[in-house]
Amino acid sequence: MLSNTPGNIGFEAAPFKLPPEYIEVLGGTNGASFLEFRRLFREGFEAARKHCDRIISEFSLSFSLMSSPPFLFCLFC
């Protein structure tokens, strides 16, 4: 994920951020909403892991198509 850094644009190091304020909104670490969030988040990663080869293939195909001549002008569209 891109982030704004003073005087520069860099890539975010963390793949996912869960600030304390979000946890508070979800009712704290023992709140029902937070526990449901954790369950769904884990299930989502487990589902993605089952299909990781297909996901990687789709991204690889997308990037290879973007670098072909008709799409070179649209890299930042």
C-alpha cells in the first residue's frame, strides 16, 4: 500500500494495520465484534491460501498485460 511520507512517496512496510482506535470501535479485544472480525479475517486468509496459486497467476497475467505495448500509456490510470 502506498503511503505519503514527508517529501517522498514510499511503500508501506506493514501488509495490514489495525490501529487501537479500530479495536476500540469493535468493543476491545474481548468484544463480540472484534472476535467476529478475527474469525472472519482468519477464514478469509485460509480461503485465499487454498487458492494462492490461482491468485498469483491472475496477478502475474495482469502485470504482463499492463507491460504490453497497448497498455504502456495507461500504467498510472
